[in-house]
Amino acid sequence: MSGKTEKLSSWRPQGIPMDEPERVAYRQLAVEAVFSIWNTEHRPAQLREIYIKVQEKIQILSTLGQWPYHYRSKRSIDRRVNEAASPAYCEGESPKIVAVTAGVYMANPTLFEPPKLKQDAEI
């Protein structure tokens, strides 16, 4: 058994496992990306757009020496977006982002105060 191990053609190296602080950091960047698109373009964000925004932010943080984690794949970031929209990961509060349809996310409308009606303002 001291011979060289042959790898199958389908073999791919596995990534470094992600610990919880890193997951939280990626979820926070995902939320910031969704809010950025929501605030500037007033529309829901697609996963590809969220991924691009997250990567841009990581590049900035890395340049400043403020990103201690590894770069992750799009699929890994997509999972963090999905987690950020899930109540199971929000520790008793409502998620900051919600899924509109598969792969499309927006800021959670319950976090915003509804606009006051004209008649309410006069009372």
C-alpha cells in the first residue's frame, strides 16, 4: 500500500471548511449587497448580482487587511444568501432579507415603517 494513489478523473479538491464566524461575515455581506441594490435601484437582487457585490466588498476589505477569511465559491456565497433569508439563522428576529422567487432577494418589507398617509400626518 505504499504505492502512489491514483485519483479518478472526477476528483476535485475540497475547500477549507467554513467556521461559524466566517459564515456570519458572509451572511452580513450578502445582506449589505441586497440592501445596496434595493436602495440604489429600487428592485430585488438576483444571486449573480449579490455574488458580484460580495466579491467587490471582499476585495476592498482584503486590500485594507480587514478580511481574514478565504475567498469562497459562488455556490458557497449563494448558500449564505439563502441562510440570511432564513428565520433559522436570525436568532429570534425576522430576517433582514427575504426571497421573492428562486434566486431573487429583496430587503424585508416588515423592517420598514409604512409611509404615513396624508390624513395621518394632519391629525
